Amino acid sequence: MNDPEPPAGPRTLVAGVGNVFLGDDGFGVATARLLAQGQLPPHVEVAAVGIRGVDLAYRLLDGWDTLVLVDATARGGTPGTLYLIDATTPDDRAADPGAVPLDGHRMTPDAVLALLDTLCAGTGAAPPRRILVVGCEPACLDEGMELSPQVAAALPEAVRMVTELVGREAAVRSPTRRAAA
């Protein structure tokens, strides 16, 4: 059976990243799973990527207009706090200079985007035009498959935030609506 053709025009990939075996680090994957159960515009694809950062970098070479990464994001706030970060400019997403970019166990979103920049430079492909990160302040990154109560409570708002972001993208993509007769 043939795969259905992707919708014409700009496409959006929502990628839930993180390690589901490290407590709140599984926030991105949990959010992606919830998003996949809902109704999203046809130009949006949701992927629970987990720790497969190298695969994600290569997948982004397939011509995505917008990337929305969803991940646990420690920024010093109260656990469960959600952040929207614009990582469109390479300077905004520079990886930690001490990080090893191809360590499969440490493929943070910054490292994935740095690898993507390298791949694009080598292949002539274009990175997504917009790169946004929906992050959640973790409470616990210890071994375990359960989200903390604070991060679990943030899931519905994270789903709403991502849905609103991709909905705005759909509104920009839609032709002018005609009034009903």
C-alpha cells in the first residue's frame, strides 16, 4: 500500500523528545501521545521521538516548514511551568560547547539542531523556517516512568499551547474563507 501524499505547501512537525525512563524527562513524549489522539490540521504531523535525536535530525531534512519541539526544559522556574522558546536562529540554539554532538545518549534538542545545521550545510537542504520549543520545568529527573504531579498537571495546558501554535500556522496557510451562501 502506498503512503498518503503529504499535504501540499508548508508542513509542521511536532516532535515530543525526552527519555521516558527518567521521570519528567518524558514530558515531551507524553505530550506528543496526547496530541496524536486529538484533531490537528492536515499539515501537522506528531511524532513521539523520545531519545532518537539523530533520527529526528535526518527526518528534518525532508522539508518541514515549522518544527515544534516539546521537551522538559530546566530554566530554574517552578516545576510544571511551561515555556515557549523561539529557537529559529542558530545563535538562539547553540549547543553547549563542551557537549559531544553525536553522543546518542545526550542528544538534547540543542545537539539535534546543531546536527541539523551541519547536515543542511553538507547537503544543501534547508532547515525548518520556524523552530519553536514548548518546554516544561521538570521537578524530578530520577529513574522512573512516572511524571511528577506538577508536570503531569501541565500536560493539558501544553497540549492546548501546541494546538494553538499549529492552529495559527493553519490559519496563515488557509486561503481567504468565503462567506456561506
